[in-house]
Amino acid sequence: MAEKGDSSATGAETTSMAEKETPSMTEKQASSATGEETSSMAEKETSSMAAERKSSAVGEETDLEKVVERVVTTIPEDDATYKIDIMNESRRLLSLLKEMKLNQTVGLGRGDGDRAFLDEQLVILGSGQNWLNDGNLKCAMVDRVLVELLLEKLSSSLPDQNEAAKDLQMLTKAKPSCREAFSKLNGAISRLLSPLSLTKVESNPELQEDLITTVLNILTDDRNKHLVGEHPRAIPLLTESMKYGTDETRRNAIAALVSLSALDLNKFIIGSSGALAPLLEVMCVGHPLAIKEAASAIRSLCKVYENQDKFTKLGAVKIILQKIKEGILVDELLGVLAVLSTHNDAVEELGDPDTFHYLIDIKRNTASEIARKKCIEILFNVSMLEKPSFGDEKKKSRRLV
């Protein structure tokens, strides 16, 4: 009986243990099921968030100016109050943007406050050259920051200078806002010219060409005409570049003087800078395209009587007449003579009998309406300003006009 009782007790205990084990296993299975469900929900949530993030990245955040503006708008206007951490972040951001292609996916991360940072995992790097050529900068503030960084780079090593000069040349050619930035950044003209100011301009022809071309590009902004014209090193460097450098550099240097001379004040500054003799030298031995630019510069500068006087004393009339006789840019050079013909000393040269008859022959025989009108203008000015001592023979010849 005792054994039976023991057996019964043992059975009850076994049953009790089984009952306890069964709920435990049930709980484990439930927990496992809950885990699987939670994992599934997490995966769905992660997938949803990823899809949302991808959609956001491909959508409005694809616009580069929106990405960059979040950073640059936190930079104070006053250079002296820049915060170092924000400037460093701007540098990093713009460095990445420079290597992007227009149609690449950009991801946007979130930082403290209103600052935004590029998610580098979603940045697809491309050709920085193509990015610049495509002109993807759309925000004026971004352009200003980028110009600032490139100007800083001009004070770095020679390879960095060459790269920055090339980028500035391309940006100022493509983007009016980049040209405008030069008038708003402290010391921008000095920093742009610094690589040329510290050495002979011809020591690095490629760097010289890019920087002189950048000067020409930014002169489409009238505020820059004032800044460049009044800078003590700008016009002397343009003058040196007229004499030394590639053909492109010389033409662009002269074209920059033409642009600068649109302001009356700059006409006086250029006339007093030593640039007039090199312009006439270009007229003597320059490439026809350079001669054409030089003719435009001389014509513009001669609207100031003091410059007429200086050009005449430097022998401008004789040089220009020789080029006309060689058949080089006749219309343009007759236009220069027409401006000079209002100066008394130039009239004495143009009133020479042989020269006077030569101008009459051009008027009679040219097929160019421009040349004919310019000849008439010159002959009229000479006749009006003629000194009585020139002689009867000369007066008789003028009646043949």
C-alpha cells in the first residue's frame, strides 16, 4: 500500500512538473512568436523609414542649394564673427559638393539646431570639373562662400593655386553671382591678384592666364570696375600681362583695360599708370585680335583729352597710319584716328599733304561705309582745326573732299 501510495505521489509530482513545464514552453513559444512579430514590425518600420529617407533624398533634398543653404545661412554676414565650427563644416560640405555631378543622389542628415549635414553614405562622388562646368551653384550665398574658399586657396601651395585659379575662372565666367561676390568680400581683389603680385607674372603662364581672365570676367559688375581700377596693383599687373604671357592672356588683359575704361575715373587712372606705351606696342607687333582689343582701348581712353595728348606724343598717329596702309583692321583703326583728330598735335600729322591725300583716296575707293564715314570725320576735323601756317597747297587739296 505504501508503495502504491508512493507511486501515486510520484505520478502526481510528475504530472505537476509536466504542467509547470508546459506553461513554460508555451511562454517561450509565445515569446518567440512575439519576437518574430516584433522583428517583422521592426524590419517593416526600417524599410518604411529607408523608403521615406530615400524618397526625401531623391526629392526636394536633391536640390543642392537647399542642402547647402542650411549650413551657409547660419554663417553671420560679418566675417569677423564667423564661428569656427560652422566655417569648418561649410568647408567640408563645399568640398564634397565640388565633387558631385548634377544628377547624383544627395542624402541629408540632421545635426544640432538648424544645421544640416550631408549623409556621406548616400553621396555619389563624380567629376568636380563637370560639376563646375554644369553651373550647379544656384544660391548667391553658396556662391559667395565658395568664392571665399577659393580665394583662401590661392594663398596655399602652387598646385592648390592652379586649381583654385582654374575654378574661379570657370565660375566667374558662368555665374553672375560669383562675379558679384568679389564686390562683397573683404580684400577679394588683393587675394585674387596675390599670386601674380608676389612673383613675375610670366613665371606661371597657366596661372597668369586664369587669374587675368577672372579679372576680365568680374568686370561685368560695375562695382568691381571701381574696385579693380582703384587697386594699386591691378592695372600695373594688367599692363605687365599685356607684355608677357600667352596670346590669350594678352588679349584678356587688354580687354580688361577696355572694360575698366568705361568709367571716366578709370580713364585717368589708366592714362597715368604706364599702360599707354604697351598698348601702342601691341598695335605695332601684336596679333590682329590683340590689335583689335588695343584699338578699342585706345579709342575709349582718348575720350579724355589728357590721354589724347599722351598717345599723340607717343607716336600713335604714325603707328596707326602704318597699320592702315598694311590693310590691318582698317575700319577699327580709322575709328581711333577719328578720335585723335580732335587733338591739335594729331591734326598737324594728319594734315600732312601726303596723309591728307591718302585719307581722301580711302574715302573715294573703299567699299566700307564705316571707313568712308570715318575718313570724312577725320578730314572734317583736320580742316576745322587746321593752323593757317599749313600752306595754300594743303588748303587746295582739302577742297577735293
